[in-house]
Amino acid sequence: MARSTSLLYLDGVSVSFDGFKALNELSLTIAPGEMRAIIGPNGAGKTTMMDVITGKTQPDSGEIYFNGAVDLTGEDEASIAELGIGRKFQKPTVFESHTIWDNLELALKAPRGPFSTLFHVITGAEKKRIEVLLDLIRLGGKRNELAANLSHGQKQWLEIGMLLAQDPKLLLVDEPAAGMTDAETAETAELLKDIAKDHSVVVVEHDMVFVRSLGVKVTVLHEGSVLAEGSLDHVSADERVVEVYLGR
Amino acid sequence: MMSSFLFRAMDARAGIFMAILGAAIVLVPAGNLLVPETSPFHVPTYAVTLMGKYLTYALLALAVDLVWGYCGILSLGHAAFFALGGYAMGMYLMRQIGTRGVYGDPILPDFMVFLNWQELPWYWYGFDMFWFAALMVVLVPGLLAFIFGWFAFRSRVTGVYLSIITQALTYALLLAFFRNDMGFGGNNGLTDFKDLLGFDIQADTTRAGLFAASGLALVVCFLICRALTRSKLGKVLVAVRDAESRTRFLGYRVEHYKLFVWTLSAMMAGIAGALYVPQVGIINPGEFAPANSIEVVIWVAIGGRGTLVGAVIGAVLVNFAKTWFTAALPEIWLFALGGLFVFVTLFLPKGIVGTFSQGWTALRQRKISAAYEAGSDEPPTAPPHSPGAPANVTIPKPSAPVSGAAEPQPAE
Ligand SMILES: Nc1ncnc2c1ncn2[C@@H]1O[C@H](COP(=O)(O)OP(=O)(O)OP(=O)(O)O)[C@@H](O)[C@H]1O
Ligand SMILES: [Mg+2]
């Protein structure tokens, strides 16, 4: 796909840590409105790819474009977030000494400058939005509890809620089902499919049942580059994929 | 907008605190000026000045708590901003001496005459006017903090590295101010003040006035800090304290937030220093000593980090103890302070105020739960806010009780 019609465009992106190539000429394109699953063995560079997109790590070489035209290399985390790329971390990170409600309020799309927040008074619309999100992530009853008291799975959901509160164009979701029961995993898949109706989503996940239930195009990463791409059945039939990942 | 901003500052705890401070502001000067000396209620002038000094320390501690308790910036250099504010006030007081100095020079302070200086250095211009000096009291520490913070926060210097460079900052200023050719009186500093705004600096009324001014400055700065930390900005600060990089990924420009509170905090420290100097009658480079900044952090830790009220209580209590110890058992003061710090760190990690409010919440929780089981209508509610987190403006419907508050997070 051409860069101009893509939502996210990575071309020849390389990153090395002390000589070790975590990303090796990685090229990947996400279309507007698309949901994509990324799989790959541990250390394949999936998280590093998200780091590079969100400005946490600068690539050594390669191009990264958002919306077809915005060059993301050289931008910092805050400006990339403001452009409309939200991220859920592999290790769920919420603000532990804030309540669930406050976590969502902080994530809510609103002016981010110190003076705007200093004089910010929460509006009725914002409250409603938080209520909707609380319902969606099933934490309505815990709104006044500190995020520190949530279980691992609940923290994952809270983080997804925060991601939605930001209302980004593109969501990067790193291992949303990790540490969840099968039932919770299925619910999370439903939630993500719901979200994908009006957002573009990139999901990294090891859980094959989860990936299958998403029913979307899959990209297999290995040693920092794309090994195979296509439907889950297609990539599962690929010998190299079986060898490095699925066959284990 | 402004009214809702200030409205946020008030709640029961703030109310009690302000009432106590307000009473002190009225009663202490009255006890000194209006009550006859023979009465047991008479407050001697030395005590007024001593307590006035404590209040300026409390303001300094408040400034440190704002950046450390809420934003996780462990400043070990706040005494530098305090001393700079003090020097700005000292320069005004020096120029008020006029011909009453030992050498009787109408323009030059004594130490400049002594050094054979012919004219006033340019940076002493304007300090004969109070308004100018008052402006410098906040501008000089504010500007230094802004420049320092701009570089430090933009380069993402955090944690212990930041603490170390704040120590270096205050140490560099200490060395600079020791030099005679800096033009700030070298190691003797500035002293022998005569009057302030035309009032004799030794007079009981001036002393009482300075006490009241210190109390008032503390009240105003407390209200500002309180409104700030309970606003959405305050929530962002706590978010930065607990998970800085997560906050960035939400789109907040962390360095702007840090720079904002850091500069504001330095200005408050400057005001504290400016009120301190006329009460103690001297400002010298010793105020820049790195140990001074560390002591402030200890006051805050003892009182309770991230509580504002705790900073004030810690500063007053520790300094009261210091006054007593240095008179009764001068050799062991430093050991006592160190011991107290270790004790608080080990047994009261949330400080005095943090521990109390936690205990109080737990107690109330138990009472309500017991009443609920006994058939009361009021369901047990969760304590809405941890002492470390600022209060939410809108408190939605409460839910089930929680087991305990979040553990305090280290400042990275
Ligand atoms: N900041 C860093 N410094 C050094 N090496 C790093 C850094 N970040 C990642 N790596 C290395 O880069 C490689 C890719 O890591 P990455 O976290 O992207 O893998 P992943 O595909 O997300 O794996 P997992 O499935 O285990 O999460 C790993 O070998 C990792 O050790
Ligand atoms: Mg990973």
C-alpha cells in the first residue's frame, strides 16, 4: 500500500541496542480503520516496534509516517500521543495512587497544558464519558478505589479504558490478555473487536485462541523483521512460522 | 474560573489548619503588644521572633513538599532559593541604613567602603525601593529555578541525579557568595539592619508585624498549593510522581509541569527567605550550605510528604526541638535529628500527618461498618482519597470499602 493512503507506515526501520538488532529493516503498513494482530516469539521486537512508533525509542534508520504525511521520527512521546496514537503497555501501567475515576479523567481527551489543567473544571459531558467507559470496562463499582488495589486483569482493562478515553485514531495494544482467565480473554477480544469498529488497532498477543477470535490479518515478526503476513490460517501454514513460533 | 479554583482549596482539614494559623497570627502579636509583661499570657518579643522564624521555615518546607511530595522532585537545593530571597531583602535593608553606617556613606554599604569600592555595582541599583526588592525576592529565585529546571527537565534528569545537581547548585552559590568581589558582603554577609519601610527593625511592633506577615504569607501560599494540588493539574503532578513515562504517553508534556511547580516553589522559598532575614537580622553565605537543604527535606519527611499540612507541622516541630536541644544539649542535636529521621523512615513512612489521617480513615471506616452491620442505613464507603493523591473535585457515588491506601511510591 502506498504511504499516502496508509494510517501507519513503517519502512526499513532498524533499531539496535549495543550492536544487537532489535528491529531489522522492519516494514509494515496499517490501513485506516484496520485491525491488525502481531505475533512472534519472545524478543522478536514487537514491543520495540511500539516503542519506536510512540517516540520512546528513536530508530537508527528508516521511515515512520502517521496519517500518510506526518513524520514521527524525532517527535517525542507527548506530541505523538497528541497526534492520536494511544498505547497500552505490556506490563499494565496505571496511576496507582489515583482512583479509577481519576485515572480515566487524566486520560480523557482534553487540553494537556499546565494552565488548562490548572483551571479545568470537569464538565457534564466529561462525566458522562467517564461513566460510559466505567461501564464498558466493568469497573463502575470500583470507581473510587485506588488503582493500586485492582487485580492484574482489572488493571489491563483500566488501561484499555484509559486508551479509549484518549480517543486516539490508532491504538497500540501490547498483550492485553496476559494474566487473564480464558473467560476474561474472550471478553477482552470482544471488547477489542468493538473498539475496532471505529478505531484502527494494532494488537500484540501470544494467545492464539485470542488472535483467532479477532479474525483479522496477522503479521508474524521474527528477529526484528516481518516473517509472514496474512490470515491466521495462512501464516499458520507457513513452515518458517511453525518452526520459529507455532511449533514450539 | 478563579473562584472555583480557590474553592477547591477548602475542606475540613484545610479549615482547621487555617483557623489555627489565623488564631496564631492574631493572638501571638496581641499577647506581645497588648498583654502587660507581668501577665502569664504575655508573649516575650524573643518568642515572637522565634516563632516568626519557624513560620518562614514552614513556608520553605511547604515549597519543598509541593515539588517533592506531589511531583517527586527531591530537591536538595531549596535553601538556595530561600537564601536568594533573603539576600534580595537584605540588600534593601542595607540600603535603608544610609548614613547611619559606621562609615556614614549615604549610598555605599559599609562593606563596600571597607573594600575601597568607589561606586555601587549595577546589580545593587533599585534595591533602595521596597517594591523593587520585593519583586526581586520572587523574580531572582524564580528565574534561577526556571533556567535550571528548563535544562534539567528537558534533558530528563530525574531521581537521584537531579537531587545531586540541586546540591551542586546550592554549593556553587555558597562558594560564589563567600567571595568579597561578588559584592554581597563576603562571608560576613549583610547585617546591622536599621529599619524596614521606615519602621525600626528592633521595635516590638515591627517584630509582631513581621510575625503576622510570615503567618499571612504561609496562609496564602498554603491556599495556593492546596488549590493547585487538588486541581486536575495536581492529579497530573501525582501521575508524574508515580509513573512519569506513562504520563508522557497520555500526551502530557511532563517537563512543562515540572518546570511550572518547580519555579513556583522556588518563588515561595524566596518569599520565606525574605521574611526570615529581617527577623534574624542577618543573611550570610552559610544559608546556602548544602546541609540546610537536606534538613528541610527531613522536616517534610517527618511531618508527612505530600500532605502540605505535614510540611508545616514538621518544620515547626523539628525547629522547636532544635531550639530546645541546642540550648540544653547542643552536642547531641545532630544525632537526635538523624535518629528522628531514621525513626520516622522506619516506623512512620508517611510521616506524622500521613500516619494520622490513615489511622483516622481506618477508624471511621470500622465505625461505619460496625454501624452498618448493626442496621444503620448508611452503607460503608470507601475513603475517597489517599493522602498522597489530591482530592477529586467531583466525588461520584461511593462503593465498597477498600482495604488500604496505596503504598507511597519512591521518587523514582
Ligand atoms: N532498552 C533496551 N535495551 C537493550 N535491549 C533491549 C531494549 N529493549 C528491548 N531490548 C531487546 O530487544 C529485543 C526485542 O525486545 P522486545 O521487547 O521488543 O520483544 P517482544 O517481541 O516484545 O518480546 P515479548 O514477547 O517477550 O514481549 C529483546 O532481545 C530485548 O532484550
Ligand atoms: Mg513485548
